Amino acid sequence: MSSHASNRARVIPLRPVPAEPIESAAPSEPAGPAPREPLWRDVVGEVLRRERLAQERTLKEVAEAARISMPYLSELERGRKEASSEVLAAAAHALGLGLADLLALSHRRLVRQERPTPLRSRTAPRRTEATSRYGEVRLAA
């Protein structure tokens, strides 16, 4: 056996490596891969951290108020853990938010990040609100 033998291990990919993209004839197509859709846990963690920092609170304060461990809250904020709805509700309540608020903020973040065109343009026609003379709000087509 040679003393110059390589100590490298042979790596076998679990998924096939995609072939190099073939240049298309259409110059209007953007180059490069499509943006990757973010994971839910990353978005929720980002929202939790942003809200905590906006309130100038520490991980310890929020974790104690939510009755979860500080390392676990840190991992939630970094998108390392998938939290149950109970844990998410506790973290949201500790920040003065309801679970619906947390979901709405996460939804806004996802829409802003992933949707170049509004959803309404692809679905139902847009509706506007109209107020009657009695103060009732009605949807008008």
C-alpha cells in the first residue's frame, strides 16, 4: 500500500445532482434557480424574534412569561425547532400577541417574501367596502 493513498471518503449523493441548465432561447427568462420557499418555522421564529426585540425584552424575560425554557425559545427564534400550537400561543401571549396575531404577522412576511403578484389578481374579482347611510359596511363588487 502506498503512503500517498488518499484518505478521502467516496461520497454518494442521496438525491441525484441536477444537470446543468440548458440555456434557453428566450432571453426574457430570469437566470438562476427559482427562490426557495421559506420554512414555516423560520418565518415564525423571525416574527417572534422581531417582536421581542421591538419590545426590548430579553430571551429570559419572554421565556419565563411563556413558561418555556430559554434555550428552547432561542431555538424557536432561530427556526431550529417546530413548535406545537400550545407553545406558539404561549410565546405569542408572552409578547402581548394572540395566536392569530402571530399567524397574521407570519402570513404577511410570507406574502411579502414570496408573492410578486397579488393573490386577488388570480382569484376572485376585487371587492370594495361601501358604507350605507346607516353606518353598515357592505361589500360591493
